[in-house]
Amino acid sequence: MTTEALSKLHHASPFRPFHIRLGNGKAFPVARPEMLAYAPKQQTAFVYFENGSFEIIDLPHVIGLEVLFT
């Protein structure tokens, strides 16, 4: 998975919600563009949740991106 693929989904117009899938089986939903922040050069992403919590993800551990169709 590349940061370019993540960037394309994150900035797509119109935006479609997607999941970030990790090699350990975890998946993190990105429901809206403002729920994701990342620093491509540091290979780190922050996924924010509605309750105010967040998850820090090392981008090299991402094995896939799943676009959700609602």
C-alpha cells in the first residue's frame, strides 16, 4: 500500500467512506475526510472517531483500503 493510494481516496471528489486494513486484521473506518490526518514522510496516519478518540497507524502496516458503497 502506498501513501499515494491513501491520498487519492482521502481527497477523492466525491468522497466515499473507506476502511484502512492492517496486517493484524484490524480495520479503521474513515467516514469523512476530516476524520483522517497523515504525514506521508513520517509514514504515520491518525484516524479520528466520533467519540473524540483516535488511532495512530504506521502506514507500512496497511495492507489494504476498502471503499464502502452506501
